[in-house]
Amino acid sequence: MSVDDTTLPQQSATLPSPWRSTRFRLFFTARSASLLADGMLMVSLTTAVLGAGHGASGVGYALAAWMTPIVLLVLFGGVLADRFTPQLMMICADVARMLAMLTLATLLFSSDSVPLWQIMGLMALSGAATAMFQPGMASMVPRVAEDIQKANALLRISEALSTLLGPGLAGILVAYWQVSGSYVVIAAAYALSALVLLPLRKLHTERDEGDAPMWRRLATGWQEFRSRQWLWGVIAVWSVYGLFVFGPALPLGAALMIEQHGASGYGWIASADGAGTIIGGLIGMRVRPRRPLVAGALAMLCFALNPLAPALEWSFAATAIAHVIAGYGFAFWGVMWATSVQSHIPLTVLSRVSAYDVAGSIMVIPLGRALAGPAADAFGANEVLIFSSVMSCALLAVMLSVPAIRALRRAPEGLLRTKAEGEPAV
């Protein structure tokens, strides 16, 4: 990265810290509670399904029941957030998720063999609520913080900490308070999120007040999305990235690292990844590139080390260091990307555009994970992960070859302030 591509950290001194804003502190608390609940959910769900006697296939069905509504409904979540405000949709989503988790806790407490269809139904409800929550979450940041980049960096750090702490907390609760107890805590976290969002429900918000039908609102969001080549260019590359990199990296990488370094070693490596994510968030708070997508993509090149380390059977220390570096790259890219979207898209359509972002980013990851096993059987897990590492670099090179992506510059600080006050960006 050249000197021309990076501004000095002092240039952000004119923007107040997000921590000085009560609105941001409330939003940060809500998001952190929600992330902690999400981090606990996978361990609790796996334990509940296996404990009920439904086996590994049952876990897959339950995860699919949760993931499918997110993919199918997230676009509608964006439309509703722009129509009825993100705050309202997030509060309603948290309440729905709280009720679903409390119901599941009650079922698990009252019976040792909860039918799989009941678990799947409640997970589908939770997934549908998540689809209503996610687009609004992205569009809230410029409404509660003037320094959008620092706010995104803080949220990325919170996400890393929740990813580290959530599974461990769920494991402790399952061990000492049964799996039903873990679901009570998950429900409490969602309730806390809804509670601290309540004071924000009266926050002035630019809304789409028109009476256009749902399909026309979706079309407006699509028009805003496809009119920006840098936006759909990144999502197009990211969808392929999810298929060939994110998809195989988790299941195959985890299996190889457990085989090479043991379960405890894998746990430490996962913690190293989380530490790298925190480092990336901290750096994202300070470094303010003039071309954020270029800087983010260059940092994201580090993620190629994530699948490469287990594929080449590196030592424990080398693999841990590789995951620290990969975690840094992923987090720094995330901060740059979120800041770019939130500072260049009009607030009245930001939730809908964010919904297209979420849908395009996650839609093919389950397919990539499903195909990882057969590909490993056919070619070998190591070879598949080496291919993922090469594809990571190749796809980022493709991304950087798009002129609109390279040319996108950081929005001026004055524009960020205007957006924070609710005025659309140009």
C-alpha cells in the first residue's frame, strides 16, 4: 500500500469517538448480546439434537432449517427495515428469537427426546427473525455513529470476542446446567438486545414512506445495487469466493487440524484466528485508506494462509501464526467493506442494498460446505484446500482488476457527518 493510498490517523480527529454517543453504546451493547447468542447457538443446537437421538444428519437438518429462511427472506428483511425503520425490525426480530429459544428450552427441559420437526420449526423461526434483523443492523451504523469506520472496527472486535467466548460459554452451561439452561441464556441475550434497542426506536430515521408494493421496493433496491459497479462487482467475486474458499475451509480445515494437532490444538488455533480478528479490528480503527477496497483486498490476501496451513501440514506454531495473519486480513477487509457500503449508499435504501450484500455473500457458502466432502473424497482434503488457497488469491486479483473497485475512494468526513444526520449520500 503506497503513502498516497493511506491517510494519517490524525485526520479522523475531527470526528468524535463512537463511544461518546449514547446511541452507539446502546447499539453496540445490543449487537454484542446478539452476537454472543449466535456464538452459543451452534454448540447448544448440536448438543440438543444429538442428545435427542437424531444423530449427525439431524444436526444438518436443523442447521439447514435455520439457514434456509435467512437466505430466502433476507431481501424482504431489507425492504421492511427501510419501510418501518431498522430499529423496529431488529426489536421484533430479537423478541421472536427470544420466544423461539425459550420454547426450545422448555421442550428440552420437559423431554429427553424432542421430535426433530419441533427443533427444526423453532430454528426456522429463529432463522426468519435473523433475516429481518441483519439488513437493519448494517444500516444502523451510520445512524448512531459519525465515525463509521471506527464504529465498524469496534463491532468487528465485538464479533471476534463473541465468536471466542460464545461456544465456550455454551459448553460450560451444557455441562453444568443442561442444554435447556444454555437456551435460557441465549434467550436472555436476545432479550437484552431488544431491551437496549428500545430507546433507539424514536431515533430520527429517513424512511421509504411511499405506498409502493413489496415487489417494487425490491426492484428499487436492486436498481440501487446494480447501478454501482464497485458494489455488485465485489459481491459477484465474493459469491464465488464463498463457494471455493469459505465453503471448504471450515469443514476440511477443522478436520485436518484436529488430525494434525488434536482437538485442544485446534481450539488454540481457532483462538489464534480470533486474536487476529481483534488485531484487524484495532488496525481498522486507526488506518484510513483513501482507497478502502484496494487496501481491504490487499489485506484479505492474507486469508489464503487459512486453508494453506493445514493443507501443507505446517507445525502447530506456524499454523497458529498463519491463522492470526488470516484473521487480521479478514477483519480489516470487513471494516473497509462495511464502511464503504455505509458511506456511499443513501440511507433510505441502505437496508435493501445491505440485504443484497448479505444474500450474495452467504447464499453459496452452504453449497461449498456440502461439496467439500465429496471433493475431498475425490481429490484429497489437502489438495482441495490448496486449491482454495490459490482461488483466494486469484479471486482477489480479479476483484482488484475491476476499475470501479480500484477507483472507489473514501467518502469525505463531511459526507459521513451528513449521512449520520440522515441525508443521503451522492
